[in-house]
Amino acid sequence: MNRVRRTPKKAWEMSETVEDYLSNVYKDNILSQIKLPSGKSLLDTTNFNPYSEDSRLTTAKRKEIEKRTRGYTYPSNDKVFINNLETTGFPPNQSDFNFYYDKLDKEKLNKLSDSKRTSFNNSIWKQVTEQKLAEDKDLGRTGLHESIHNLTNRHYKNSIVEMLRGTSELGSGGDRTDYFHPTERITTKYIDPDTGDFETRPARYSEVGGKKGTRFEQDELLTQALTNALTSQKPSKYAGGNTSGINSLPYMLYQNMDRPGQGPLGQKGMEEFLMKRIQPFMNQLKSDSEAGYIQNSIWK
């Protein structure tokens, strides 16, 4: 019996264009100044990979999450997976142009004179270029955000729990209670701007006792606040959600959840709560960046 010898998949290599772009984005970030015993920094772009490099995903699953996510990571290692990483820093191409052009009314376009059509095409290229530049900047935020997930899970262990110690706004720190889960605690329903539908809260964030519980939500909210504190780059209009960068969708729903005897926090209250809770940890990160390594934890 003749066996078919399969050619092993060639490992993905980050192009010089992508590497240079990310290097420029993160060169002044304080996380880049904090070194691990290995010599790598906490914000190490060699850990960045496109979705195609995640062997845990089937092709069908990868295509599904490409449509609805910008990046993710696993708590088991420092790898970060980022959507469209391989095109970051490159100018838009013909397929980007066609994505817009194919949606247009061809009958109306055919009636345009040559000069008007050229002008119209140029306007499309301008729009495509503006969006590509904005999405590349959004990717920079995504890489930072996912790297923060890694450092709080792996290198500053228990930091999320410590930031919430003594508080009740997000339930008990680090547990899986259902404090935030019942949908009836939402006092104001949210209208999805894309569909116009009324939403309560996404199902994937309300799995009581499942893989994602209160701890996941706490981690995400604080990581959003840390991301905003560690970069001046705000999300673009193409990123979706709240362009302030704090408490963005779908987590804005939590500001509307009733707290027994206190009422909901509201947007301003949630932002103030998050920024106050991350400040001691931000002070440690700044101190560690000056030292060049992770010092003893501020939490004894």
C-alpha cells in the first residue's frame, strides 16, 4: 500500500513590513521596557500570530471567528492571535477596493463619463485607504489588549483579583458567582446600532458555571481600562463599540445593571470605578518599566 507523504505546513514568518509597523507602534510603550528572565519583553511582537497559525481551530471555526473577533489569546501561553495580522502596515490592495466596488449599482456606474468614473474610483480608493490605516491602528490596540490579558494571567498573577479586592461593583473578585448574570438586572435595554434590534446581553458572556463566568467579565473590563491607560490610540469608528476605549460594547451593558440598594453605576460611574481600581497596578507597571524587570508585587 502506497502512502501519500504530506508536505509539512510551513511555519508562518512575520514579514519585515508587519514587524516594522508593530515595532513603531510599541516602541514607547512601558510594557516594552519590562523584560522577562528570558530577555523578551512583556509586549513581545514575536508572540503575535495570524488566526491561520492556531492549530486548535478547524477551518470552519476560524472562518467563523474571523467575522466577529479582532484577536484572542489563551491563558496557557504567551501567544496572541490577531485577525489580518499578515496585512498590517501594507497599503490597501485591489481586493480591498473590490470589496466596496462590488456593492455599488453597476448600472448607474456605467452611465458615468470616463472622467467622472475616474474621479469616483479615486474617491473609493481614498475611503479604502483611510479605513485600512484606521484598522491597522486598531490592530495595534488589539495586540496590546491581548498582551495585557497574558501578563495579568501569567506574569502578574492574581492582579485582577487584587484590583477588585474590597469592592462589590463587579461581584466578588475572581469567583464565578451569578451576581452579574440574571438579565432582569439590566434596567436599560441596548439597541444594536447595526441591526436596530433590542439586546439584553450577549449569550457568550452569561454562561453561569461555564467556561466564561464573572471572572471572565471582570478580567475583560479591567483589561479594557488598562488598554486605554497604556495607549493614546483610541478605537476607530471601524472597530465597533464605544470609541472612548473604556467599557466598550458589549460590556457597556454592565453599567446598567441594578445593584441592590444602590442602583446602576452608569457609564461615568463604571469608567471612574475601573480607572480607580487599575491605578495601583499602573503604578507598579511604571515602576517596573523604569527598573526593566518585574519587581516584587505591590500586593503582599
